[in-house]
Amino acid sequence: MTTKTYGIEIETNPDYWDCECDEWYIWSKEVPFCLICGAHQEDQPDSRQDEVEEVLNAKSKLRSRLVAEPQSDLHF
């Protein structure tokens, strides 16, 4: 989806929304509200596509690092 803001077209993703937090503000539409700031998804804008891709790429890299680097020093 493309949204116009101040005359600039911004590609947004209808599957994610932004809360009011300064960090960690992108949420899946499966999450109805932010536990930190209390914003509700129906009152907030869709997330920018480039920011969603950035977060998903970071999560993917972290997940692959956790799988590739076993934590043999963990004791339970």
C-alpha cells in the first residue's frame, strides 16, 4: 500500500502497525495493542515497508546466529 504524507509517497505494509514507542514500535496486526505505551492498532498507522523489512532481516540474522552458534556453556 502507498500512503501520501506531506506530498511524499511512502510504501506501507498493511500487516504491521506502529505504536507510539520510540524504539521497538513495529507490531504485527495479530497484536491488538502495545504493552508498553498502550496504543491500539486500530488508532495507529500501518508500518513503513522499508522499516518492516529492516526488522524482519534483523530477526532473521539473530535467529540464524542462535542456531549456528550453540550455547554449550549454558547450564540448567
